[in-house]
Amino acid sequence: MPVATPETSLQIHLRRISKVVKSWPGDPLDEWGSIRILNANGTKPPIFWCFNSAGEFPALAEALGTDQPIVGLRSLNQILEPTAISPSHARELGEYYAEKLFNEFGTAPCIVGGNCQAASISYALALSMQSRDTNVLDLITLDAVLRRPYPGKMLMLFGRNSRLQNPFFEKEIDMNAAPALDWRHAISSVKIAIVDGGHGEYFFPENVSSLAREVSGARKIVEKQISVSRLPHWNVIEEDEEYLVVSTPKATCKITDLAIIAGWERNGETLRSMGDDWICYPLTHGDDYQCKLKKPAVQGEFILRLAACARDVGPCAWPITDFQTISLTGHHQSSRRWAKVTERLNFVCTLRNVMQKFRGR
């Protein structure tokens, strides 16, 4: 008697998603029904959007109009607890969606988007589509900050009444100050806009037209990123329990307005960003540039990937290559501020899940 092959985590997630999206409108584009299309006869470049609940998809499709094809994808919201969703879960689901969408649409220009926790899946989807030579016109995030390098054009949307998720809540957007200045280094081309509503309210009838206007305007061809002839080579010069200091000679670094984004990877799993220390601006020390990088708050052996970025250029090379393997034998606690941010995020996600259960999936 043949032994049944155990399901992979992706198959488990897709099986659960298939049950959640049974009532979703639109024609299914995959065997699980997790990919659905509305306004299929429209002539505009399709939008591939990852949603968190059922009502969001038809609401945005209607607001965009019948000439705008939109493909609805499902996130892992209510499939897994927010704290259980790892970067690898988002990546494998995003890559699955990319494979199916590529088979359906090929390399035709498209727009990719996602709101809240779905944005990390959309990020993986956009990168995977780019690797297939698809022209991703825009990656749109709504109430989400990814803290990762992105080699393309990104539109970051935040809610006018979103007190916790909007870093510009009741403030002017200053592109020359953090966090916008950080994003100008991490992303090839970034635009920030404010839409009506608060977190979880953007697809309500009174707010969705504001979102649709911004999404409809996000169709400018991405200029190719500037080619940098020589990337810096970093050496570890100092290490303590919490930080690692790397250095590179100024004479060999041909990048102006340099910033470094550190990615710590263990067993193929990229750890979440190190709080406010996710991006580093090198300081001059004699003839060298130096960066002080925050270590992960766990023990183990890691591969460190350093993305060299420049202002209004984004990552200077893609994909990011391995820097070196580093063993962390010490252990330190995450910063108190980052712990509070994580606690608030988990509370907001839990509250939203409760509200969505009342509204229905």
C-alpha cells in the first residue's frame, strides 16, 4: 500500500485558503481558487492585489471600474496567527502566486499591491515576477512598512486616521527626514500618499474611492536603476554581544549617499528587521566607512547579506549576495521600544481579526 506524501506547509495554507475564498466573486485562475479575477475584459494593465478579507476585493474592483482588471489573492490573515506568520511563509505564498500569474499573463506590465500584513506577500510576489522579466509598474503597500530593499517603484499609502500605522499621522510628509529618507535609499523610486479612512476601513463605501484614485494613478514606467560599477567589500572589525561593526575603504567605494541594509538569514529564514536599526548610514573613520549593525536577538549561525543602497537609486545590485557566515554565541534582549511596537501590532491584528469575524469572511 503506497504511503501518502505529507502535505507541505504551502499546500496546507492553500487548502485552508481555498475554504475561506469559496464565496469570493470572480473566475478562479488556479486549482485552489485562491486566485480570482474581476473586470477580466478591461484593457488596463492588471492589478494583482493581496487582500485580507472577502469584502475588500469586490469593493476595490467596483471602485476602479470595469476597464481595470484586478486579480484578488488571499493573505494568511485568519489562516495563521499574526505572530506565527514567518517571512518564509510570505515568500513561498508570494512565489506560488507569481508562478500562476506568470502562466496566465506572461511578462505583460502589471501592478502589485497589498494591505497590512498582506503587503509582505505582495513584496515577495513582485520580486518573483521581476525575476521572470515581468514589468512590475508599481508595488503598492497600504498601512505597511516593509523595511527591506526593493529594486523598483513603490507607492506607499497610509490612512489619514490610522494613528498607529501611519508614521505621518497629523504630520507633514518630509521626504528629507526619516522615515521617508530611509525609504528613498532602500527603494529605487518611492512615493508616499495619504488616503481616507483608518486602519481596516479603506474598503468601506465612504473611503474606497480615495484608495482607488491613488491606485489608478500608479502607472508610470519604472526607470532602470543606476548601474554601480564597484560595490563596497565589508570586513568585520569589531563585535560585541549586541552589535557588529563592519568597515570598507572609502577609496574603493564609488557610491555617494550610501546606506546599508543588513539581512540576517538562518536556515533559509530571513529574520524580521532589527527595529529602528534596519538601515545604517556609514560614518567616516579615517580612510574608512564604518557601519554598526544590530545583531538578531537569538543565538545561532547566520548568513549576513548586506544591501548597498544609494539615495533615489535604491539597491545598487540585485539580488543581494552573501556577505559571510557569522556565528552568534551571545544572546541579548530585543530593544524595549521594538518590543512595544510588536506588542501594539499584535493587538491591532487581533482586534481586526475579531472585527472581521463579525463582518464575515
